[in-house]
Amino acid sequence: MSGNTRAADRATPVPAAHRAARRRDRRVYLRSHPLLFALLAATRRRPVARLGRTLLVHDAEAYRTALTRIPLDRTAPGTTGGAAAELTSGGLLFDQDGAEHRSARRALAVELDASAVERLRPAWQAVLTARLPELVDGGLELVSMARELAGVTAAALTGTAACPATLAGAAAEAAAAAARDHLPGPRPPGAARTAAARAAELAALLPDPRDAMVAVAAVNTSVAALPRAAAWCADAGLWSSADAAGAPALAAELLRLTAPSPLLPRVAAAEAVLAGHRVRAGDRLVLVARHAAGAHRPAPAPGPAATQAVFGAGPHACPGAGVARALLAELLLALAPYRPVVVRARVDRRAALPGWAELTLRATRSPEQHLTGPRPTEPRPTEETRCG
């Protein structure tokens, strides 16, 4: 980052509402992994910081270079692909390489194209229809609703007949156990056995165990992202922008500001140079998506790169980005008429991704129409998504 850019950031006035939203959101980082995020904050001004065989990559250009130009070891321990290879039978998008990886990405991209949103919308709207009245009936606990939305999404994407709530719970437990097993530092006793057991429980719910990582990604990013984005929208007073025309852009910007997957752990597979630093095969690359997206700044960098950074880049970009943005836009559209405020928030210290264990919203007004946007003709009962 240049000195001019830093000066411009300091000179940009930040509204009090934006500062309030940022203060609340920072709690999910500082209370879930305080030492890790203190280290990232301390090295943030450096494009790339080396600590032994680990490089912390903060700069947006260096981040994209690492993902698009440096060969990566997709099965190295401590990476997403490594966890996938250890905890499943392998053959997953996350641990594939070369032609196999490109073929799997193309197949998944077809499943997650624009038509996927139309297929998923009735299930999303059924959950929203069932839960939104709670906003005016004492308060809506948004983390549990996000889990329901994530569960029906993951069930549709994997084709499982399992209860969506059971699937969402299993995916969350598998991710949390894997994170505890792979985070730097001492591992809890039995962490590897617990992670393997949770992964097996998730795989047993799926027609094809190789879809386990699709379920993990869909559930954990949604459960982390949706409540954080809604809380930011409430604290910053952005509900007036969450109309049919503005919700998609607002959703993309909130995902940039919250960066629900703040770090991408990778391992270099060959020698390279990154922002003037020599990279050797086997070096760990901690790619800080939060900083590459400029989540610590109130305004994005010009162009689409900042909002895309939270989903990776190039061949390592998340193919579900469009579905994630659409789901958040649907949620914002549904909540906006109520102008809800946050009345209770508690950080989740166990989850794989920084997020809220509980986030309760309460309406400040009761609109005539509870939903914005298309409504299903025959909404499924809430028992179908909660499964009792």
C-alpha cells in the first residue's frame, strides 16, 4: 500500500454509524482468535510479511498473484485441500489439480449458475416466510435462521434427502473440528480423531461423500456471513438501500466489509517471487482476504477486484460467489421493511469462521407486507426445514 493511499484513507471521513458497525463486527475477530488477528493487524501495513517459513500476504495485488501465478500444493497439511484429503476419500474440488480440477470447477459452475438462484429461491422464501414474523413477536434470532437457509441450500446443492437442519449442524461441526485440528499452535487432545468422526458423520448424510466440502462451504460461509452482514446493515443504518434495485450491490459491499472467510491458508508448490520476497516450495502462504478486499477501509478500491477478493481469484475463485451474494440480497430485501435493530449479540468462539453464536434483531416498524420479492405459492412448513 502506498503512502498516498494510506493518507487518503485517513482523510476520508467515516460516519459515526459506520464506525459503530465496524466496532461490533470486529468483536467476532477479537473474541474468536485474538492472537491471530492481533498479529494480522500488526503486520497489515506491509504488503507481505515473512515469519520463518510463513508469509502473511496482505496486499491486494500480491494476494491475486499468489492465487493466479504461484503453483500451490493442493493437498498440503493445514490447507483447505489438505483437510479435504485427510477427512474424506479425496477426489474433491478442493484437493484436485490440473485437468481434474478444471473439469470439476466447470461442473460445479454449471450447478451454481444464474439458474441456481431461481431453483433455490422458493426454499429460501419458505424459511423467510416462516421466521420473519418473529421480528415483531419478541425478536428474530438470526443465526438459527441463517442455519436454516444454509441447510436448505446445501441440501439442494448436494441432492441429499437428509433433514436440512441436521445437514447444516453436521457441516458446522465438521468444519469447527477440522479448524481446531489445523490451526497453528497446540492441538486439543484427540483433535484429529474428533475431526475424522465429524467428517464421517457429515459424509453419511450425503448421496456422494465427495460433496462433503460443498456442504461445509455452503453452510459455514452462510452462517458466518448472513448475521454479520445484517448486523452491519442495522448498525450503519443502511436499510433504505436494501430495495429491489439496491440490494444486490449492498450485499456485495457488505460481504467485502465483513469478509466472512478472512484467511485463505495455502502452501507454495514451487519457487516464486511475491512482492519482492522469495517464496520456496513448502512455504506457507496465509492469504489475508480481509485485507485484500479492503474490509478495514470504509470505501472499496476502484473496480470489482475488492468485492471479488473475498471469494478468491482466478482458478481459485469460489464458484458459489453468485449464489452467496443472491442469498444475502434476498435476506436484506426481506428484513428491510422492518428496519430491524440489534438487541443481542454473542460471539461464537467455536465456529470455523468468525461469526456470531447469537444475533437477535427486533423490528422498529411493522410493514404491511412482510416479504419483499417473489413468494412461493405453497411455502413449505417450517417443520420441513427444522425437522422437529
